[in-house]
Amino acid sequence: MKLPHTLWILLALGALLRVAAIELRPTGAMLVAPDEPEYLEIAQNIAAGNGFAIHGQPTAYRDMLFPFWAAAKGSVIGLPHSVLYAQLVADLLTALLLFGLIRRRVSERAAVIGAGLWLLYPAAILFTALFLTETLFVFLWVLALWLYDRLAISPSSGELGGIFLGLCLGLLMLTRSTGVILVGAILLMLIYHRQFRNALVVLGIMFLTVLPWMVRNASALGAFTLNTNSGVNIFIGNNPYATGAYRFDQIVSDQLCDLPVQTPEDPIPGILRPKGEVEANRWATELALYYWREHPVDALALWPKKLAYFWSTDMSLWAHYLPRPELSLREQLRAAPLVPLVVTGLFYMLLAIGGVAGIILVRSTPLRGLLLMQLVLAILATLATYGLARYHYPMMPALIIGAVALVQNPGGWRKAARTHRIAAGLVIACFAVIWAAEIWTVAAG
């Protein structure tokens, strides 16, 4: 594929920005940031031949593919630096996939804009420097969109296209189980377009891809499952102390501790709290369902907060990149460099507004039905669990595609149906309220 000169310049600039993010991150930041130390320990155990384990015990709490991918890089060059540069390559490939998809559906000029937006997107740059699943996850997400688009254009490609798409979706699920959002959206779209055979092939290959890991979990932990954190995530968003965001401090986690429930103050009197991560995950699911049954109004009242946290800006990423655990999130953001913080927030706001407007208003938006479906399913998943700014990251390629479609169709607002204009206006107004509250919370201190 011959690339235009402008895209080569953007790729070089994107690569330089990612190298800077990797090299300028303070030494030791990874070891105090949320989640990164656990991924690093698991990858080190795999590379050392000690299996997928943490603190010396087999685990499935963290999803499988990223630690194995990281361990493979580390066995050749060394952890964790080599993984960050592998993520740099994966992120550049994500931009190229966006370029290929948009060029196939719109034009080369639009494709360069889309790839450029990704290459200059501050969150994508920062995630490259973090030892987290996001970069690999979004690469596989966009690859799945690209493969689905090829299958949608040429349904006659049949089983081979379905096999590749199913394999990609299986790897996506192994990277993070929230990949089920895209899996569900793609399967629903295939069924809607009456591609039943392709849907079955995709589903079958995806299941065969994840099957060995589920068998491993059944053998090592006694649970035929992808991971042991789904119930915990539902519980975090649905308990008496839930805030709508991630809160898993001692007050919340004590409800899952290894003690018998014997007092009237306990959530479900008369039931023993379990031991081990499999039992804790099951128990967490039961507690969340119990909370929904007993406190439905309180659970529903959390929905606006969950959506607000989900659609909040990318500014909170600076608390991952420059972590200071002794400070609250608000204090960490107030201590972050002002200019990068503002650029990160504004870039995201413009992408979100343009992306939503494009998807809702422009009928010629590539994969419009699929993009809408994945946004709807992502929102439903947020309502079922909790909101976090990191969790909107897989939606950003869709918003970039929508923003590019809007740029290519500047009259789309006038041509769209009145109901679509109202819907887009309401969503953007909600964004404005969420972001104004977020900025006020940080700035007011």
C-alpha cells in the first residue's frame, strides 16, 4: 500500500511523540501507578517460567494476552522497556489500519486526517508509555473493525474472512474481556445483514481461540472462565458505598473478605463469605444482584454518575503517567503540568463532539451502524459496572471516524433529520455539563 507523503510525516511525528512519552516518564513511576505493577509481576513470572501467577499463586484476575505478549518481548530484549516500544509499533499500526479503513470507504484525504488525529491524540501517546492493556487492546479492536469492513464489502469472501475476524476477536477477548462489546456489536450486525453463516464462523473461531485459556483456568482455579474479575467489577459499581466511579478501598473490599457473615449488618446474613478469587468473584456477583434487588432506586441513581465518569476527559491519564498515590486524583491533576493537561482535555473534547455529531448526523459515516451499536453496548456495560475515563478509550477510533465523516460533510447538520439534530444536540449538551463539572472540580480544589 503506497502511503501519501503527508502520512509519512505524521507517522514520524507520532513516533517521536511516543518515544518522548516513553523516555520522559520518571523512573519508578510504573511501580507506583495503578495496575501496572501487577501486570509487570505476572509478565516477569511468565518470562521466568513461573506461570501466570502473582504473589506466587496462579491467577486469572488479570486478563491473559497482554502479560504473555509482554513476557515474549521481555524474553528477547528485557522488561519492561521493550514492551513500551512494541506498543509504539502497535499504535502506529492502529493509525495505518484507520487510514486503510477510511480510505477504502471515503477518500485518501479523509484517511490522512483520521490517521493523523490518532497519531496526535494525546491519550494514545500517553498509553504507549504505560504498562497497560489499552494499546494492544485498541490495536486489536481497530483490526477487528478493518476485518469486519472487508467482510461487509465482500460477504462472498466467506469462511476465510470470518476465520480471521473470529481469531482477532478471540485475541481481543483474551486481552480484555470487555472486548465482548465489539463482539456483540459485530455479531448483531452480521445477523442484521443476514450473514448467518459468517456469524457462526466468527463465533466458532473466537470460542476456539479463547478455549485453551478457559481450560487452563478450570484446571488451575476450578472455574471455566476467561477471568475472575467480572463479578468484582459489577460489585464495585453496585454496592452501598458505590460512587459511580472505581472505588475498591477497604470499606468496599471488606465485604468480600474471608470471614463468616453472622451479624445483621452484613449484606446477606447467614451466608459464608468465600475464600479465593474464584469464590470472591462469585460472591461479588451475588452481592451486586442483592443490592439491585433491595435498592433499585439507589442503583439507578448511580447511572448519571457512571456516564459522567465514563465520558470525562482524558486529563486523568496524567495521574497514571505521573502517579502520586499519596494525593487524591484531583490533587494529582492540579499538580500536573498545566499546558499538557489542557491540550489533553481539549483534544478529547473536540474529538468527542465531532465524533458523536458525525456518527449521528452523517449517514455516509463508514460502518455507522456498527459504531452506533458499539457505543450503545459500551454505555450499557458502564451502567452495569462503573464509569472510568480509561474505559472510553476503545471508543475513540469510532469517534475519529465520525469526526472525519463530519469534516467531509460540513453540511451534514443541515441535511440530517430534525430528530437526529436534536439527539446530537442533547448528547453534546450532556458532554458540556460533564466536562464543566470536571474542570470545576479540579480547578476549585
